[in-house]
Amino acid sequence: MFTGLVLIVTGILIAVYPPLLSVLVAGLLIFFGTLVLVTAYYGRKARGRPAPRLFEILLRY
């Protein structure tokens, strides 16, 4: 039920303020991209393979 209410409120906000849609989509893309990177890094780490140097540089800080 909570998810439905959130979707309805989000839909109303997008109807009232259309640029909000681009902000939401950009946020989702950034979130899922980060999730894929972190999952791949820890998956490699769990299998004992060395992580590529790029992952080490990105995830060090």
C-alpha cells in the first residue's frame, strides 16, 4: 500500500513539475550503475579473482 501511495504522489509531482521526471530518471540510473559496479567488485573479490585496477581506484575513496 505504501508503494502505491508513493507512486501516486510521484505521478502527481511529475504532472505538476515535469522537470522532476528527468531528475528521477537520472537518480535511478546513477543508483543502478553504482549498484552494478559494487556488485561486480564484491563478486570478483568473493571468487578470489583480483579486481581490475579501475575498481580499486574508484572504490578506494
